[in-house]
Amino acid sequence: MMRGNGNMQNMMKQMQKMQKKMAEAQEELGEKRIEGTAGGGMVSVIVSGHKEVLEVTIKPEVVDPDDIEMLQDLVLAATNDAMKKAEELTNQTMGQFTKGMNLPGGLF
């Protein structure tokens, strides 16, 4: 009976270590800056690894008062590009912790 308890304690220690590493990885993600662009770099959006928009840059030559819709589309495309890259980075970073574990999807 006692041996089983030792295994359980060991497993709990491993889980605590993993949780700590996961928290550190999450923190590091928040410090990452990921850039998305559209219109050949005319519009650039920078987001954090936590998917917060940090910066939007629009080159003056792309601003056409008669075509605001195109500018809106470029900002949208650049934002979506940055978010997609941030999502991929999150999956790569956090995926190392979930490999081989049967966790329900969308946990992170």
C-alpha cells in the first residue's frame, strides 16, 4: 500500500514542476512581439504572444480618403495575420506540455 502512495507523491511533484514551467512559458509568450503585415508591408500590426494588439503602423502612401474601405481591409488583414502567427507560436510553445496527454482541445 505504501509504495503506491510514493508513486502518487512523485506524480504530484512532476505535475507541480510542469505547471511552473507552463506558467513561465505563458509569461514569456506575453513578452513576444509578433508582426502581421498586409499590402506588401504598407500596413503592419504588432501583437503580443497573449494576442494583444500593441502597435498599428500605416504608411502614408496607402491612405486614400476616397478609398477608406481598402485601408480598413488592410488593417484587418494585417491584424488577422499577426493573430494567426501568435496562435501558431502559442501552439508551438504550449504544445510541448500537452504532448502525449489526453487533454480536451482548447484548454490553452
